[in-house]
Amino acid sequence: MNAMSVRTQSSEQPAEAAHRAGFACFVGRPNAGKSTLTNALVGQKVAITANQPQTTRHTVRGIVHRPDAQLILVDTPGLHKPRTLLGERLNDVVRTTWAEVDVIGFCLPANEKIGPGDRFIAKELAGIRKSPKVAIVTKTDLVDSKTLAEQLIAIDQMGKELGIEWAQIVPVSATANKQVDLLADLLIPMLPEGPALYPEGDLTDEPEQIMIAEFIREAALEGVRDELPHSIAVVVEEMLPREDRPADKPLLDIHANVYIERPSQKGIIIGPKGKRLKEVGIKSRRQIEALLGTPVFLDLHVKVAKDWQRDPKQLRRLGF
Ligand SMILES: Nc1nc2c(ncn2[C@@H]2O[C@H](COP(=O)(O)OP(=O)(O)OP(=O)(O)O)[C@@H](O)[C@H]2O)c(=O)[nH]1
Ligand SMILES: [Mg+2]
């Protein structure tokens, strides 16, 4: 290299990378780890998670801020074969979302072989030409390297069979925080150039009332089985500052209804002598207080909304 070229190089500063901002959605079967991954990327809980399928019931936006980019993650309900009107509505939400984003992240758990549910989604993704698709292998902490390698190969193979060109195949563990930042690094270059879309510091655009209802639902989901998780819906009815409190000791009264579908489910939710409902209250109250930064009195009522998952009128009332 001669002196000339050395000088040329040193006088040319690398062009400042343009700021990028845009949307990436996570899709996948129920329980694939989409919401946990969203939270890990954002660095705070914006979406509730549970070890049960169909936890997420609306799209949740989580915002990742970088000096050179704003990555808005759109966590979606798990796509599944619908058995109820609610299920159909959730699937519609997912399909609308992936038509609107800049990049699609398809989540496949490392610890489960690719199944018909995954293939069903992959086939639909194959039909979307416009956005790049990234395959994300989730829960890698649960498998050894051989199993992971086999999964990577299987995903590559599935892409070839269905005519999907994966922009990347990225293994991550949200709970062990492995390769989570790397995933953001890979998604950001796929976003369009442009200024930030949300104010600095905003981690989600979820209304407080919705987040509170979700925290309560998450606590109520813990430890319930079979059909009951699907039957639970939570609505915050009222949030009011308690009157006659000194300015330095505020208290926020929150009234929320926990809906179930049948009277027979009431006992399980409430528990013996109300023990379970009380635990749900304590657990969710802590999270609500952390969210709002103020002490809260949480008043929970259990109500029956008969077969709400199948009833258009009830669904509307519950916000679907
Ligand atoms: N070990 C391990 N578990 C994980 C990881 N990510 C998610 N999980 C667990 O997997 C379960 C499902 O996670 P979610 O994030 O709720 O899954 P989801 O894809 O959002 O599910 P739906 O909202 O029902 O579609 C939860 O019990 C999580 O704790 C991970 O990286 N490692
Ligand atoms: Mg979810």
C-alpha cells in the first residue's frame, strides 16, 4: 500500500450510519416463547407470559431504543387452529399484523421438533413476499448443541421445501439472555431509514389499564390447568385516587373483574376461603405498584360471563 492510499483512507471518515426505525413482529405457535423474547429485548415486562398456550390475546408493542435505531417489536398471539370465535379473532389479528411490519420473526422452540402447527404458519409466511423473514430458534437453554444443530438444519430444510428464503436463522434464549442483543443487531438493518417513531424512554404503547388487567390475568393463570386458562378474562373497571389521603401518602383504588365462563369455575379461581384470589391480588398488586409507582388497593371480583369465548356480544364487552 503506498502513502497516497493510506492518506486517502485516513482522511475519509466512515459515513455516519443512518438512523433506522420500524417494526418487527414475532409469530409462531402458542407457547413458542414470543412474549418472553419480546420482554427480554425490551428489558422490561411489556407482555405477560405463561407456560400455557394462547396466553397473548392482542398485539403488544415493545420498543427497543438504540442510538442509531428504534426497533418496535410486535408480539402477537400464537397462531393456532381456532376452536372458538376468540381463536378466530386472534388469528385474524396475527395475519393483519404481519402484512404491516418490516420484518417477520418466526419463533420455533429448540426443544420441540417442527410440527404441523409450525408448518402451517411457515406455509402462510411463504406467501408473503414483501418482508424479510428471520427464523428464531427459541429456548436454546433447554437443549444440547446436537439437538440445536439438528433444529437449525430442519428449519433450513423447511425453508427450502416451502420456498422461504430465511434472511437469518438465529438461536436465542430469552430466559438465559443468550444472543438476545444479537437478534436486535440482526433485525435493525432490515428496518427502513427514518426518525424514531416513539418518544425516548417509552417501552410500550400499551395503555396502563390494559397492562394492569394483563398483570392480574397472568397471576390468575398461574397454576390453573386444562380449559380454565382460556376461560379467564380480566377487565379493569375503575381506577380512582382514594379521597382524603395526605399528599405524601396517596392510594389508588383499582376495581377489576375477573371473568370466567361457567359458575363451576368460580370455586377454583377463588380457592378455599378465598385464598387463591387473595394470592392473585397480592402478586399482581406488586407489579401494578411497580408499574405506576404508587401504592394500590386492588379490589378483585370474580364474575361469570357465560361462554364468552364464543359469544360475539360478550367478546365485544371484553374488548375483543
Ligand atoms: N427455558 C426457557 N423457557 C422459555 C424461554 N422463553 C420462553 N420460555 C417459557 O415458555 C413458556 C411460554 O412462553 P411465552 O413467552 O408466554 O410464549 P408465547 O409464544 O408468547 O405464547 P402465546 O402467547 O400463548 O402464543 C413460558 O413458560 C416461558 O417461561 C427460554 O428462552 N427458555
Ligand atoms: Mg405470548
